[in-house]
Amino acid sequence: MGYQRRSSPLHAARAAVGSGLCCALALVALLYDDPLVLAAAMAAGLLAGALAGVGATLRRTLLLALPFALAIALLNPLASQQGLTVIWRFGELPLLGQRDVTLEATVYGLVLALRALAVIVAFALFSAVVDPDQLLRLFRRVSFRSALTATLATRLVPVLQRDGQRIADAQRCRPGPPPSRVALVRAVTAGALDRAVDVAAALEVRGYGAVRRPPRGDWREPWSRHDRAFGLAALAIAALAVGGRIAGVAGFEVYPTLSASWDAAAIAFCLALIALPLLPFLDRRGIGESAAGGLDSLGRTRLAARSRGHVDG
Amino acid sequence: MTKRRTVALAVAAALSATVAAGCGAGAGETSGEARILVTHDFGSRVIGARIQQDVPESETVMRLTERNFDVETRYGGGFVQAIDGTEGGGEGGKVDWFYWVNGILADKGADEVDVHGGDQVWWDHHDWSGSDRIGAVVGQFPEPFAHGAEGKRYPVVLQCASSAETACQAASDQLSAVGVHASRQTLGTNVETEVLRVMVGTWRELRRDQALRLIDRGPASSGVFARFDADGRSLALLDPRGRERVTATTGAGLVAAVKLGDQVPTWAITGTDEDGVEIAAQALDLQRLRDHFALAIDGGRDVSLPVLRQPGA
């Protein structure tokens, strides 16, 4: 479920832009209660993921998140006593007092679940399309050591995953009853500590402690058209979300009674939300048909340009 | 098998308990009408008054209020922050919304207090720097005598001093006029805590009572903004901050209610002398007590307590 380089305009965009787009989608989910808008934000994330070639990853994430969302949807009506339309009475319960399930609290539970799913989709897209190393490189001038530590930590997660699979395979090959999962976790943890000691030794040998803040200019790259297109889309989504909130578009009140303004403006708002992150995918110039995991043409161009000392916009 | 049977029995018992506790679909059966009053500054200005027909079983004070007024809540919906735009917490944070059901201050959040047919709910927005413990008010007369509290009616006892026979008869007649039957007892008779007492007599005779002696301790303890002097012949009428505004002497009466701990309220029909007690007993009238926290009668004129402005100004 981690990042894998693919040949898509979104993967070709710089990390700051890709994360900006995902954050803009998450912002929409956090600003609005309207289920239509939340569904639109989720749909936008899923469609963008599909066009970026990570649709299957997002679907898997969504399936894993469903029980969590279901728990939210079920707990809210039991925990919240707000709302005027009582649909079920539990009467006086010991310690809890009077417990009523209201239609409004039930709907709000569903809204919260939908919001959680939309935010999860936005950040699943983020982890699937944004190169973590490139993202951490943005922070190296702020705190080089923290950026390096975070990079190493994120790199170690898939390594440990592979370690676990290898050890589990080895365990299955041994005769006798299958060993417990605790034994597996213990072995992986011991391996992680060994690896940490190795990494620390390697860092020491390479003079990690003596490193200084990198100069400002050496990692700056000019903006590509994908950077510009997705950057503009992210800004437009954020502006639309904030502007729509101020203008009261897609107003949705849950308490004390349900009220929604599903007018033409709300529908147009939702359609714009879905369309904006998809428009930059129309421009596939410079995106090669290379296999998943390989460098696309833009990546290769950048690599070549970097070796020459410049990059074309 | 035995274990399975025990579990089945426990589940059946739990289900029976929830059903017995009032579990069921929908808002429940209706039980008559309820009244709600919203005022400012100790009842001096009415913001709104509504009558809710067919109060369902699941109705709470919060739902009744939200059904009839524009309410803003805090802390998970149990605390009212604003009603019809009038916010609590202003003027140094010592102005807030308080509510009484049938003249009795509730000690729970408005979302936890049930409303029953015939109940009267009173919300008032006031400065609580003088007292935050106004446990009982007289402004919802004939409550709490007519419908009691939390759906339970209480027996009413009229305890009269021997010198106040005429006033006692007047009080009895006034109660009968609103359909409340009160049994007569001699002053000082011990009664159970769940009995509504109406005490009639001069303050010199009543002040030994355990509940009524709160009035001598001042508004911070009693919630009554009036205080008799040491020999009970003069009555100081106080403003919301507990400062003396008017001093009434001969022929002054007082109708007030106090609540000691978990007991039901005790009403005082008293005065500086026998004449004062008599005019106080005559003031035990729906029209004269309406929307007053407590009522003083000075020189034949009704003075709502606390005193917001100089009488006659």
C-alpha cells in the first residue's frame, strides 16, 4: 500500500504539489457536513487514484477502512443524545441514564463515517502517489536529521514487512505444530533492532553527525506543466471549499432537525469538486508507458537534465 | 449446557430489564401538554412562551427547548449556550442560562431531564454573581404543587404558626382555588423529605426551620434575594448582586421558595408582622406570582425579587 512509481501525470508532479492536492481533498471533507459533498470528495480521490494507476490500492484501503467507518456510524447514535426525532428508546439504563436513538444522531453518524472514509481516501492517495523521499527532502533544510530519521523509518516499514513474510514462510517449512504469531512478532522485532544497530553504524561511518544544512539552490527544480496543472487544481479545490463554506453553499444541518439545501449550486459545487482534480490528467504529454515501478519519461528527462545541471519546464 | 443456559437467562433478563425500563421504537406515547417560558433578567423580560401539545414519552427539556426556540449547545449538547441568539458567558462570564422544571432547579443537563405532561419549563438568562443556587422559584405557581417533579406528585402540607390563622386560611383557599389540596399541620411538625411544605407565619416564627433558615444566610445560599434583620421586623430587598436596594418594615410580606439539598422545595409565606403574613398569603395567586423568582409586598405594592430597579423609578 506504499508508494510505487507509476507513469501518470500525478506521479510526475512534484511531491509538494501531489500532497497539496490530497490535502485540498481532505480539507473539503473536513469543512463540509453535506453527504453529497463528502461523497464528491471521496469520488474525486478514488477517480484521481484510478487515473494515476493506484485504483486497486485505494479500493483495498477503502475495504480496510469500512469496519472503522461502520463503528463510527453505529456508535454516534448511541453516544449522542442530540436531535429531536426519536426513533428508538432504550429507556433508563443503569449508569447511562435515559438513552434515545434519534434520526439526527444516526444521520450524523453516517456523515462522520463518510467523512472518515473521504479523509482516508485522500491520505491513501497521498501515500500512493507522493514520493516520500522527495517529500522529506522538502524538509531537510528545516531539520535535516528529522527528515533523515523519518526517511529511514518509512523505508524500514516495507523491509520489516518482507522480513515477516520470509520468517513466516520459514516457520511453515518446519515440522511440528505451527508456531504462534507472537513468536513471529518477536523475531521481526529482534530483526528490527539488529537492523537499527546496523543503520546507526552505517550512519556513523558515513559522518552523519558532521553533516551541515544543505545549500538552498542545489535541489530546486523548475515547475513542470504537471506541477502547474495539479498545483492549480489543488488551489482551486481549496479556494472552492473555503469560498463555498463562506457563501453557505451545500449547507447541511443535522441538529436539532435535518435540513439540507441540495440546490443547483450544491450540485454544481460537487461536480466541480470531482472534475477539478481530474482535469490535469488530460495532459499526458511526457508520460511514457513504462512498466510500474520504472521511471516515466518525465522522470527520466529530469534525471538526465539534473546530470546536465538544468531542467526544462 | 448449564453455562449456555445461564448465558441465555442473563440475556433474557437483560432484555426484559431494557423493555421494563421503557425500551421501544419511536418517540413513545404522548402525555398531554407542556409549557416552556424563556425570559431575561430574572423573569423581567419575556423572550418567548410556547405550549407544546402531545409531549412524547422521550421528550427532554433540551428537545422541548430546541423544538420551540433556536438553541446553541455546548459540551456534547447538554449545556445551553444561547437561546434565540442570547448567549451565556457574557459580562465577565457571570451571565448564563438556567432552567427550572415546575419551579425546581434541575441538577442535571437539559438533555437528561424528562418532560412529562403538564410540566412547565422555565429558562432564564441572568447574572449569577449574587447566587448560582436558586434552587426553587415561585413564578411557576401552581407548580410544583400541581405536577411535582420528574413526573411524580408530592403531598402538600400547610404548616402554620398559631398567630397566623387568618393567613393560613387564606393560603389554604388560594391553593384550593388552583386544585391543590394541602393538609394542615402545626408549625414544627416533622415531615418526610419528599413532602412539599408551605410554611405560614411571621419570620420570627419561621426562621428556626432548617430549610428556611437558608434565607437568613443570604441569596448565595438560599437563592432568595431578600433578608430579614435580626429581630425579623424589617425586610431588606436585594439586587442581583446581593446588595440592599430597599428596606421594608411594617406590613411587608414575602412569598419565596427554597430548596435544601436533595429535598423538595419549601415555600415561605411570611412577613415582618401578622399583617405582612396576611398580604403574603393573598399573593399566593397565579397572576401575581407569574414569572417572579420570589415576591415581596411592600406598602401594598408587589416587588419582584431580585430588585432590578428602584420601586417607583
